[in-house]
Amino acid sequence: DMSFRKYLCRGTVNVLAESTMIAIAHNINKLHRKIQSGKIGQHLFELKTA
């Protein structure tokens, strides 16, 4: 959520740019939470061997 309520700019290009920035910020927050909790390098499932 990140307290996002409305777009600050008008126009299709500006809204797309703002949406992209929000998506990047969301992914950075997810990565930060993973680093802080020590879950980097762990897989969700065991890897299968051939």
C-alpha cells in the first residue's frame, strides 16, 4: 500500500512513469525486508536433482 492514494501527475505518460516508480519502490522494500530477515539465498522449495 505504501500510503499511495492518487496520482500526482496528469497524462498517460506521467501516470505510467509514476506507476513504474511505485513498482520499483515496492520491489526495493521487498528486497530490504528479505535482507533484514536473513532469507536471502533460501529457496521456497527443495530443488530437484535429475
